[in-house]
Amino acid sequence: MPEAPPKGIHPIFLRGVTCDKFGLKTGEGVLELVDYIDLKKEDVMKEIQVMGVMSDFEPAKKIIDSITGDKILIITDKGQKYGETFLICYTEDARNDYLKGILEAQQAIELQRLEELRLEEERKIAEHARLNVVYEDKPITPRPWVHMTQADTDNEIRQLSFAPARDLISIEISRPKRYTKQSFKFADRNADAAGVIEFRAYKDPHFKAIKEGDIGIQVAPLCSSSNAQTSWYRSVQKAVQYESATISETESKDNMLSFLEKAVLEIENALQQNESVDIFSETFRLNGDDDINEGALAENELREVKNFADPTYSKFKVLSAIDWMPHAQGMVAVSAVRNVTFDMRIPLMGQTNTSYILLWDFRLLVKPLILLQSQQEIFAFRFNKTDSKMLAGGCITGQVMLWEAGDAIKSALHRNNRGTSSSSSGNQSAAAGGAADNNQVDDEAAAAPLAPKYVSSVDHSHKKCVADLFWLPPTTQINYRGQLVGDEHLDGHSYQFVTVAGDGMLMVWDIRFEQIFNDELRHIGRTKHIPTEKSSTKDGGGVKPLWAPIFKAHLKRLEGVGELSLCKVCETANAKNSPFSFNNKSAITTGDSRSQFMIATEEGDIIFADLSIRKTEATNKEKEDEEDEDAEFSCVKWIAVDHPRPSVYLQESPFFPQILLSVSDWSFNLWKLGESKPLFCSPLANTYLTAGAWSLTRPAVLYVACSDGQILVWDFTDSSFNPSISLKATHSKITSMEFLSSSSQLSHAGARQQLLAVGDEVGTLHIFEVPRNLSRPVHKEESLMLKFLERELQRMESLADDPIVPAVDAAADALQLESDNNRSTEVDHLNSSGMVPEEFAKANKAMLAKEEEEFLKLESIFITELSISGDQLPNFFK
């Protein structure tokens, strides 16, 4: 219930319109009102006369008439103590009482403000005194320690201290010198045979009691006189003659043979044990490794399992590519190229340089298992996932090569196993010795570098260095028209691989080109013009096909103008079968994902290409049959700006289809296929980024290699603005990095490890074991990473339609379009007018002056729209 108002106060209700009219409002809120206001009585009465009953002041008309003064005091009561928000003071006493309270409140506020100013001034004075204090350096004078309980403390210390009650006794024991340093021989005694000797205490009659006596000793310096004389020996002439000690040949051979006969058995036995037992294995790895706690520091460090370096083939060379051999235990291959800069490589172009791919086995630390030889440097290679003995590589000349290393690997393994399993039987027969010599010759022939089985024709290969390649999966085959082959022709093996290069060509190679030439694979088909060469055989001359791509596409920009220099390529997964795929609003992902690829360019763009889309489709069967194999194909469906520099890594996430990781020199981006901008852009790194990789076991973790030997680990469940962990891998620049996938390793005890192969610029291959906390996924990590990607996608969509300066952008586009059209028209007119060079240069100069005037006009619009004053402009603008 509201209280009754005091005498001289009358509550009144005022609407918002009335409050706005008479200046009672201070804002848009309901209670944003002034504390009090004086209204003219004349204005209020005029309001009542004009509005009549509709006026808010009409119920208080009599009270207003009774006010004697010219002013009416309106008080705001936001708490509505008397039932209404506004109160009218219609007596002079009520007016004075209220104004007195207002004055007291204002005085209190002013006093509080002055007190705060005083305190602030005192604080500043104290702070100034603290900052400008002068310390006087006086010597410290020691003073005696004085305390109230000092006497009690001294008494307790005196009671606990030990004080001797008598003088100390000195005893001197001596023995005649003739009884010292006498020889004594100890003999062995068997306790089991002779029994145990027991020494019991007895009374010695010869023992004399020690008598005490007081002796005084005084120390005095000893003085002695002595003399010395130097001995002199006269010079005597002497001669010495010597000869070397010689051993007869038969004696030396006999001694050496006897030594070797004694040592060879022990050495052979030790070598066999080292090769049959892994001396580097951890014995207790399988027993309770989940409970082992090595500390936080050990969990954040890479443990180097092995490192490989060959002094002949890889020393001081760059390891440009790494790949693990599928379905093999502990085998990894690297490609070693010359460590030269671009300027140093230009004079060497066109010269052959023998390069090697080294296949390392974990059981051989000194030398590689086999060597794959190439006449040109290999910058990209991959093993066939279905046939691990087959390997394809791309050269710096644009050619591709294929090796079949199955027989070489078997021979090398047999050669190494035979050395370890040979029995040390001692003497061998002459026949066995001859067989051993033959085996040694065969071993040397087998240890020679393996030449490629197929080499592509240089005229039908890339015009620039092969930048990247990958094998098509067994579920994908492409015919000579770029179309997918039906499932009835698939046999579960991979026969084709894709290459890209800086010439803008994407090529599909088939290793069955000889069968295609013989028209044995009708589902693949053959082009009309297959490159061939003459071959000389025993039966007579013939024609054999050259290895050329089964299909190639020249990728261009969507506008149709401008070349694309390709540097990285990766395949796309089928997003329809993944539970973690996004709902893609774009139509570019329609079609079969087996013919779709993601490609990065040297200009920093990222593109999406589909080989099944054609630029000009045939209208009938006859026209399709007459189509040339070199026809242009518009494979590019989507292109976006990624980095200002070429990408060094491009790969799709193994957990989230259509989510791509692209790494460039200074940063990396996460892309959603079909979007014009990346979902996530990392901050700039302190050093160059040289490689990258997705984690194969953790959806939210990725690895980025740096030129200073560090590996930055980004864990998006922990942080998205800086790397979670920085791992030190090498002391030199990292050039390549590859994880051991689960499909590449056999089921063995070490399969629980996550191995990472890292190559550097000095030719050393490092094999690291990833820490457990980076290889084991956390709880619901997939859903957490999915929410992060969805949140970034929503943020990007919300900012997509927010232009920075719309008017400036529209004006700039209009002026740029007009300028381009006018310039193209004028240039065509000048070229067709037939002017002499002097007149053409004069007209061109006038055209450039006109363009400069248009640019200044655009600049003035830009400055006007941004409201930039003259003082804010640089000096060259003024």
C-alpha cells in the first residue's frame, strides 16, 4: 500500500509523451528521468486549456491554481513511495524542504569528491616519494644479541654441553723396527674340512698394565748446519748400434692363424646373437605400459628410435620425399637429391645426374637394403598400396619411372639372412670354398642399384618437374576419355597413378600400357595416336609402345584465361558415407568422388577438379568417336585464394571428409570444400614451414615442420591460437615428414607405437616415436573437433555479407570496369589506325594521363567515404 503524501505534496501520473514534451526524460528507458525540474506555471495552464480532459495535469488543476509562484516543482519518485512516479510541490514549505535535502545531498557528494581528490593527491605524493627515495649507504655495525631470555638460554646450553672432568690421557704404542716389514705368507684354509676356528678370550701373562705418568713436553725449533757440492762428470764419447727385430714369415703366419682360429668362433657366435636378438628392444614394454608414468617432460618429447644415413648416396643431400613400404615391417624409402639452390641449379639444367631412392630396413643400420637408380633426380615417389614391391616416381625432367623391387628385396633379404644363419663349422672343403666364391659374385651383382623397369617418353611427359603423385585406389580406374571404369572391371589391384607439375597438366598413367597397346583392355580403351618406337628383336624388327599418359587434362582458371602451375594433389573421400561430414550448400561436390581431386598451385590457389566434367560435350555418338584426345577439358569446378606462396603440403583429414589442410611458408589453413575462405587461418610462424601432416589417430591434432628442426603440434582440443607443443626433431632444416599408417605396418608388438619418419637437408632419416599423449585420442575428440569446425563455419558465414566500405567498393568496381573497357577500346583503335611509332607513343602517353586522372578521382572518393582529414593523410598525399 502506498503511503499518504505529506502536506504540500500531490502525486500525479504523467505519460511518456508529456515527459518528452516538458523535458522530464533523459533517455529511452522508462526510469531514465530527471530528479526534479521547475516548469513554468503558464505552460502547464496552457496545456490544460488546450488539451482539456486529455491533459495529464487536468486532475491537479485546482492544486496548480493554488500555487502562488511562477514555477511548479516536479519531483521524480522512481520508487513510487506515494503511488505515482511524479510529485507536485504546491506549497512553499514543501518546496524548501525538498530543495534543502537536494542541497545537502549535493554538498555531501561534493565533500566526498574532495575527499577522494585529497586521497588521490596523497597517494600520488607517496608514490612519488617511493619512486624517488634516496638510499644512504651506511656501514653495518655488529651489535651484541640481547634478549629477555638470554640468561635462560645460556644456562640450557651450558647444561647440554660436555665438559671433561679430568685431563686427557696420552698413550704411545711402538714396536722395534726389526720386527717391521717382515714377509708373511698366508695359506688357504678350507673351513668345511678343517672346521671353524674359534678365538676365545684368555688372560695373557705377558701383558703388562699401563701405568699413568705425567710428562711435560716443550716444543723447540731444531737447528742444523749442512753443506752440498755439485757433482761433475767428465764427457765421454760413446756409440750405439741397433738393428730391427725380424720375425720369420712362417712364424708370423703361424701366430696369426692360431690367433684367428681362437677368435673366429667367439666373434661369429657374438655376431649371430646380435642379429637374432633385438638388443634395442624394450623388455618390459608389453607389461603394464598403461601404468607407466615417465613424467610430463618425457610425454612431450620425441624418442628417436633409429636414424639412417649413407655416406655415399645421401650424405649432405636433401631428402625430398619419404614413403613407408606397405605390408612390410620396418621398411621405409627416401629420395636423396642435390642440396643446391635455384640459382645454382639453373646452369646444371639439361645435365644428367644419377639419383637414388634408398630403401632402409630397421634390421640394417649401416647400409640400405636396396638402391633404386634413376638418371634424373626424383622429387616425388609412392609405393603401390596393393603391390608393395612396385614403386612409381617423378623426375625433375617431367618423366615418370616405375620400379619392380620384389626380386631385389628378396635377394637382399636372402643375402643378409644367409650371413647370419651360416654355421661356424671351422674348416671348409675346397669345393665349399669355390661355391662361396660364386655366391659372393652373385651377391655383388644382386647388390647393384636397381634400374627402373619403365621410363616414360620425355616428349609425352610433363614439361616441368613432377611436383606430386599418388596411386589411385583399387576401386578407381580411369579410361582414356577421363571417365570412370565400371565396377565389373575392377579386380582389387591398383594399376594407375596421377601426377601434377608446374606446366598445369594433370596426367593419369597406367602401368599396363603394353596391354592397352595390344587392345587387350577394351574397358580402358586406347587413343588413336599412341607413341611407338622401333625395336630390334631376334625374330626381326618390330614396334613397341612408349609409355605415355592414358589421360591428361590441362587445367585453367574458371575465367578460361591464365595458366595454373600445380604443385600438390590429393584425392577426396566419399563424404556421403562419413558420419562427420558437413551439409554442403554448394553443388560442386556432386558426382562421383573417385574422379575428384584437390590441387594446390604455385600461385597460392587451391582448386577442386573433377575429371568426369567436360568443357564441350559431344552431341552424338559419331562426334564423340571423332573427338581428339588432346581436346580441352574444363576440370576445374572451384578455385579459391589460399596462400601468397606455394603450398608445401595438401591433404584431406582422415576423419572429416572435405576438410583440407594446406601448409605454406609461414602459416597453414583449414579449408571446407566449396567455401570461398578458409575455416581457420593459423598465426604467422617464426620460421619457414616446410612440411605438414594430419595425425592418424587423433582427429584434432596436426603436425607442422619448421626449417629450424622444430615440429609444431596443434591440438585444437587444447588451443586454437598457438601450438600446444613444440618438439625438437633435428638440428637442421626438415624437408619431408611421413607417418607410418596402420595399413603399412604388420601386426606385431611394435604396432602400438606411432612412428614418424623425418628427413632433413643433410641426408639423415630420423625415425621417431610419437609421445603417448599425442597418439591416444581423448574422450569424444571427434565430436569436439566437429563442433569446432561447425562453429568456425558459422562464424565465416555470418561475416561473409559484411562489406568493409560498400560505397567505396561499388564506386571502385564501376570505375575499374569503365577504365578497362575504355582502355581496351582505345588500344584497339590505336593498333588499327596505322600510326607511326612516334605518334603511337604520344597517343599512348595521353591515354596514360587520362588513366592517372581517373585514379585520382577514385582516390578522392575513397578518402571522402572514410572521412579522413587532411592531417591524417601522409605527406605524399598532401
